[in-house]
Amino acid sequence: MKSEKLMHHIGQIDDSIIIEADLNLERNKPKKQSMTNWIFAAAAIICIIVAAPIIQKQIQPTENNPNDFSDLPKLALNLEFGGMGFEGRMAYYISELQNGNPWTEDNDLTTMPVFINTDYIETESDANDLSPEEMISEAEKIANLFELEIISLQTYPTIEESEIINEKLKEVNASEEELIQNTAIYEASAQCDGVKIDVQKSGRVILTLTPETANLVNDIKKLNSYNDFAIVFDGYEGKIIDGTIYRDGLPLPNGYKFTYDNLSHDDAMEITQYLFSEYGSFTEIKTPAYDLFADYTYDGNLTRLNTTVFENKGTLTERILNYHFDRLDFNASGLGGLDSIMYTKTDLSQKIGDYPIITAEEARKLLLENNYITTVPEELPNEKYIARVELIYRTTRWDSLFMPYYKFWVEMPTMQSENGLKTFGAFYVPAVQSEFLENTPLWDGNFN
């Protein structure tokens, strides 16, 4: 069914049962968004989907001999593009785009692990999501953990609303996938006195606290059996500036101001260390490291994107995995307080094996031979514009496998702004040796 016709029929349904399922916790961002947050917002996901490795045959995890890779299955790369925009960052100098990745070029890594993504979804029907009953049960369980009395508990949409939408779509011969996409019950929400508990179908838990119940954050350890949760501070006074609502968030002690705009690296480090000391004891992080990434808006304002803590002990491989898959994030409010705490620990239980990898220098040669994946709408410029490289993993539900890539940040000279801001585009080269790949990327001059 064409999307226009489908949307027409959905539009005929009573507005009272159309619920907008915006589940992203994007709160109190400054009005002047960075290039990343606007032009590249969709691209960050698109680029991930584009390069997501797919499995040509059923892969069974194996514990291979470190010196024998003969049993490792080959991995296939999905090279199809879609959508609009591209992944990039704005900065005056590449040094301003440094992050907390523990990988450096002077390492001696020869293998890196590849994992099956247990949450991978190619379509909505593939998702291993919680049922409405399971979401309700989890909400009740969390209320009990915090000794809260539930005043109201419902799903969004309700089961009755979902059934009505389902019948309307069946009348116009909607496909099975369209039915799943448009009738899915995406969340259960329990309202308590001063607390709201949301359990999303992915299993993510969001606990929203008001000023009267903010002290419950001190019991954050009660959520340590959950691998994906957020605590949000709401109901505080805020301001409307140029039509945008900015919240205060949880007040911080004198001397601390936590915002997205123009927060220096040193100030971000001080605030993040303080917040970790206050609220990070529930994690297994004993040797904290920090990811304090930022870029610029079009008008030259520094915008803080990451204020994250991860475990920095163990081997380099272990630290790289911690950096990508086990993260504690603190998010700023628009007016200087703490807006939310987010914790994510990815399931890496299904390891396929340790794959031999190429070096960064070998990856650079492949980049120059156009063996790369990118959403940048221009060809790779001259070699002198290659600014930096890092070894990364892709980490979303849309990746069938978690596997390593070399990510090159390349200055795009045609995109430099009049104020001197440079745009650095992201180009990816698979880190796994080519004999273990079903296919290798080759840019053909097309975009999308």
C-alpha cells in the first residue's frame, strides 16, 4: 500500500486514539542545534543502517583458536543507501572533535571480537519486543521496588485503541508489516504520586521524578538489574526563550552549571566527575573514563553532545568494548541543572569469534582506493584532508552484527563556512580482514 493512501486512512481515525510514539529522550536541547543534531540527525542512523553487516547464512557463535580462523563464518556488508543527510561534525580544528575512545593508532591489536546483535531488527515484525502484558508487569515490578502505589496504569495506545486502528487498516488492505507498524503498543505507563514509570516495548525503563520525589534518585541502585534505563527530572521551573521551553532540571550545588551550550571540556569533566561520584555507585565502573564529545553550531557556539562515563580497566579490547557498549550518560537541562541520567549495557552474550583485523594504515590505503562506506554527498577529497581515524563499533538495534570499523574524519573543503568552521565527514572502512567478508565496499559515485 502506498504511504500516502495509508496515511489518508489513518487520518480518518479519531484523533483521540492516535498517539505519537516519540520515544527518544531528547529533552531541553538548545534551540540553536549543532550540525549534528539537525542536518545529520537522520544520517547518524542512516549511516549505521547502511553499513550494518548482514548474515548470509545462519551464524553460530564459536570459540576459535586464537591462531586458527578457519571456522569463522564470513560476514556480508549491506552497501545500500537510503534517506537524506549525512554524518558529519563542525569544528575549527580536528583536535576539538576528540572523544573518549581508548583506541589509539600506536596499538598492537591483531584481532577484535564480533557479536550477534540480540536486539537486531530488520523490520518491526522481527523485533523481540515486550508484549503489553509484559510491559505492564515490569511497570508494577518497578513500582514495588520503590514502594510506590500505582494510581493509574495503561498502555499507549490502549489495547482497545490498537484494535480499532487495526480494523481500520484491514479495511483498506494494509499489509502485515503496515499493521504491525501502526498498531504496535509501544509503552506501558504507571502514574504514581509524584512519579511516572514508563516501560517501552524494547524493555527500556524511564522513571520520571518531580521535585517532591527527586530524592528517589538516591535509590538508583534498585534498577541495577535493568540494562537500559533513564531517570528524568521533571516539574521544575523553567523558562520560555524565543519560543523554546528550557527546564531547570535537578538543581546542582553552587559552582556547578550543566548546559549544552558553550560548556568547556574542563567544566564538562568537573561536572561529570561530580555526577558520577553522586549517582554512579550502582554501576560496576571502578576505574572511570570519560567521553566528553562536542561540536559546533552554524553560528560558532560549542555544543556539548556527550557527557559519559565508562569502565577503563582491563585490556585495550575490553576498554574499547566498554566505551561502546556499557555507558552511563548525564544529560544537561537548558538552564544549568541535571535533566536526566541514562544507563545502557548492551547484550554481548552471543560472540561469533575474534576476527583478524587490518591496521589503520592498511585501512587508509583502502580508503584512498574508494573502498569505503559513507553518507557524505561528495567524493573523498585529496589525501591531505584526512584528519583523523579511530576504531569503532556500531551499536544500534538496526545492526545485525556488532563488528569493528575504522572511522575516518575527513575535512570537506567545499563545506567550510564563512566564519571559518570546517565540516568533517565520516568515512568507514571495515576493520575485519577482507578474506572474512562476503563483499567489500567500493564507492561508485552515487549518494542515496
